[in-house]
Amino acid sequence: MTLPQQRITLVSLGVADLDRACAFYAALGWSPTVQADGMACYQLQGQALMLFGRAALAEDQGRAEAELGTGAMTLAQNYTTRDDVDAAYAHAIAAGARALTAPEPVFWGGYSGYFADPDGHVWEVAHNPCWPLAADGSLTLPEAP
Amino acid sequence: MTLPQQRITLVSLGVADLDRACAFYAALGWSPTVQADGMACYQLQGQALMLFGRAALAEDQGRAEAELGTGAMTLAQNYTTRDDVDAAYAHAIAAGARALTAPEPVFWGGYSGYFADPDGHVWEVAHNPCWPLAADGSLTLPEAP
């Protein structure tokens, strides 16, 4: 192996109530690959998202549960059009997400909205005209101008 | 576009001091694709990681900065061997990461350690013998047994 390894293989979200969290992601239309033993795991593009209990997450991290917060971090989905952002945002709100900011034009030249899942984990849905996406929705950053 | 879109294009970390955060990720050996205008952006595998100020992150999210926490979420890198986990962990600590739990065998049959970046964002380095990785380090979840 050579270091560094500039990648994220797994994003794990600590949740207060796994059934509630799974119901939300199911309402979004997401399908878990594995759902058992107090966790649910979703295949993303070359990585996975896992949901499991906050207490277990804190214990794994070697920290007190009281030390945990949420949201100084954003999980984002970029889309190829503003209409797609609007559709994704409406889809999330209909699934029970908490609205934070409705999609609107933003200072960096794009179009973006924010919502939170039942545990306060923050998602952004955005269109960035300077960030073209591959057909599979994956992102390759353009070089700095 | 068809919904749902089961993917994460961008992970954004709110940081108290961008220079300090960039210095940490540079010490890890990571190279930003773009570093300008109060942010730094790193190409990962089909997605990007962005660092920018906590206040700006809170404003973008439509929330008060006081509402932000860190760490009810883990960003993980899986490796193909325990030795690779040890090397990645030592590399992070040498780069200035805060040690949370040193790599050790864990109940789910793998080997895992945790550290925090300068803003408390938690990273896990792990080997999961049931999760083989592709040559590029990307993950495809096995089906449930």
C-alpha cells in the first residue's frame, strides 16, 4: 500500500432510532444492501453509507455520547439541472425531511437547497454549472482556472 | 432524472481555521484540486471533500453556528490488511490527528482504529475481511448472507 489514500469508503451516521432512520431513507427510495444486527448499510457509488445507533457509534469512536453532535458536515448530492434539484428537494421533504433552506440561486453561481434527516444530519441538493457530472452521477473536479 | 439517487457527491467539513485544517490534510499527504476563496476542495473517488469555515457552513445550511456539532458521523477508509490499517493510523497520528482508539480487533470480526482531525471530525481506518475492496480502493458491498 502507498499512502496517502485520498478516499472515503464508508460514511456512518449515528441515529437515535434505527427504525425511524431506516423508514426515512426508505421513504427517499433508498434500498439497504444489508439490514441486520442494529445497522443498515446502503451501497453508494464505490462507497457505502451505514446507519447505526448513536451510543454504539460513540463507543466505537472511543468518545462519550454527549460529545456527539451533528451537522458541522454536509452530505451533498449534485445534479445536472436546477429542475432536478427542485425535484430532489421536494422528494426529500415529502419523505419527511426537515426543510432548512429551499433551493435558490447561491453566491457561487449555482443553485442549492438544504434539508435534515430525522437525526439532524444535513444534506444539500445542488446544481453547480462548473462541476459537470458523469453519466453515473459521479464527480470529477475541474482543475483550478 | 429518476429518483432516488443513492449517492453522495460531496462531503463538506466545517472548520474553525481553514489554514490549520489544510495543513493537517497536507500533512496526511492529501492534495487539493482547488484552494481559494476560503475553501479547499479535494478529489476523491468519484466524489469530492471540501473544507470551509464553520460560520459559512452554518449560514449555507440555514442554521445557527451554535447548532453545529461534529462527530455523530464517521468518515471511514477501509484497507485490505491489518498492517495497512496500522500504517494509515500511524500516518494520521504523525500528521497531527488526535488519537481516539488505537487499531484493535473488533467485535464484528475486523480491525479498526479511530482518530479526529483538528476540528473533531472523526475518521476510522479499518480492515473488514468480509468487505473486499477493488484495486482502486472502492467498495462494493457483498449481499446479505
